[in-house]
Amino acid sequence: MSERVVIVTGAAAGIGRATARRFARNGDRIAAWDVSDAQEADVLFQKVDVTDAASVEGAVSEVMERWGRIDVLVNNAGILKDSQLVKWKDGQKLSEMSEADFDAVVSVNLKGVFLCTRAVASHMIAGGRGGAILNASSVVGLYGNFGQTNYAATKAGVVNMTRTWSRELGRYGIRVNAVAPGFIATEMVKAMPEKVLSSMVEHTPIGRMGQPEDIAEAYFWLASEGASFISGTVLSVDGGLVIGT
């Protein structure tokens, strides 16, 4: 498993950073992608906009020029822009989800996964060594969530892109799987009010929020030989959240 070439998108913080570090500890060569400037030791950091095909394809070319192969792609980059479809009170509309917010989330969370996978898959096929493509879904993508029309739709879309690509790419030895996190204690989540955080824990049967490292371990295992006969699946890493809601 050593010295694989691994691309991790959204690698500047949270789950992406934990994932890049987990693969790096294994001796893998890491290309860490993000729109933010955030350098990590022992990785190739690339400033990449996953919604822009030219940016993605340029970064892939740089990885190929440097290392000559890509073994693992972790499509982790994602954003949130939550609001109710229509917020109604006392007989009048107070607000609604904007078209701009809907489009922004679709562009990063769904189109970004498409662009990155399309750019990498050809190199994996041409290399003849197979590979692993891992996509970030969410329990929200499986069951929906209040105030997250755009986010839930994209994460459901990721599930079905995963299943489709597992059918299309399996003949080349490329496995495609998704991870569906529950409540994870990223920097963004930890900034929420304490009452909200307590509610998250209460709805998680295992009694705690997940850590970014929990998701990183799931990605790492799905990319390993130990998961060599697993493709087209969605692994929920949620502390039993779905059972408890």
C-alpha cells in the first residue's frame, strides 16, 4: 500500500486535512487540493477550484508530471448554504432558498465531484493499475434534512454517481465508493451554538460526535487492499445516527 499517489480535495481543513494526513502517515504521496491557501508539510499543495474544469485538469496534469500516476482520488470538497425552501410565518413568506445558493452548492458538491473524477479516471485507466475513487456523501443525502434542499440533493446525487461509475469503471480495476458521515466535529460544526451541538450528540446513539479522523480512517480503509472487493457502496460513518433519529 505504500507510495500510492493520492489526491484529496478540500484538504485545507476538517475531514480533508485529516484524510490527507492519514494517507501521508502510510507513506503515500499526497496532492492536497483546496481553494484556500493552506500548506501542509510533506504534501504537494495545489490551489484548485473544483468547479472549474481547466483548474482541475491543470492540477491533474501537474500531479502526472510529478509522479506519473494517480492511485486514489478522494472527492471531499463541499460547501453548505442552508435555508428552508420557503420560510412561512403568520400568513406571509419571510424568506426562501435563493437560486444563487442552490447553484453554488450544486456546483461544488456535485459538479466538482464530476469534474475531478472525469479528469482522473482516464489516467487511472491508461495506467492499467486500477485505482480507488472515494466520494463524500452524507447521511443527509440518504434521508434528507430540514433546511438543506440543495445540500441533500447534491449528496444524493453523489450516491448515484458513485453507483454508476462503479459499473462503468470496474472493468478497469477502478473501485468507486462513497462515505456518508453523520455529525462530525469539524471547525465549522464546532462553531455552532452549544444547544445545537448537544442535540447532535443526543441523536447519536454512540454518544458522541464523530471526529474528522473517523472519516479519514473510513476513506483509508476503502482505498486499501482489505476493501478490494467493495465497489458501488455507501459506507455510513455516523455513530448510529440514522437508527437514533
